[in-house]
Amino acid sequence: MTKLSCAHCGIHFTPAPQVPNQAYCSKPVCQKERRRQWQKSKLQSDPDYRDNQSRAQKAWTDRNPEYWRHHRLNRTDYGNSLPGEQASDALEPGSQSVKLDSLNPPQILRDESPRISWRPVGLSCDLGLDLPG
Ligand SMILES: [Zn+2]
């Protein structure tokens, strides 16, 4: 059987009969590279695919804004909690407001919770008085 030279790592390998024009060997790193190259050429040759990808990405970030916020906060925390640097960084005003934000619920939630807890009380009173019989 003919042997081919892997387009990524260059070793000689026996191509699988069911894969025509196989250019990469079966090593995971080379298969990863193959997918990367495929996606790259796909992005260049297919405007629809590119549009779809960026739209999907945007839709996802629109649905998950918290992910990016937490992601950023975590990174900040990692930076601030290095041993030895804690004392000086704790006084930094920027890092403190970030910590407060992550501990407290958003303003809207705090405003609505009293109303929600009041309503059942009023309702149960009204129902008790208005029930026929
Ligand atoms: Zn390879």
C-alpha cells in the first residue's frame, strides 16, 4: 500500500482506504490541525458559513452576557489573590467595587422582591372574604 507524508507532522503513514486524499496521519494533534485547516478554508470560501458562525457567536454572547462578566471577574480575582500581593491590592478601589457587584443581586431584583412577598398576603385575605358561602 502506498504511504503518504502527513501534512502536519511529516511522518509517513498508511492512508485509510475509506478516506480519499487523506493528508494527515491519525495522531490527535494532526487531526486537530486538519479540522483547523478545514475550517479556515471553509471560512475563506464560504461567506454563508462565515456569516453563520459570527451570527451564532453573537447570539450566544447575547444569551450569555453573564458568562463574559464572570469570566472577566474570575480573571481579575486570580490576579488579585496572588500570595504576597493581597494586602496592597485589597485597597485598590476598582477591585473592591467589582467584588461588591458580584456579591449583591442586581437592583431590579431587590426592588421586586418585597412586592412579590406582599401580594400573596393581600390575595389570601381577599379570597377569604370574597368566597361565596
Ligand atoms: Zn501527523
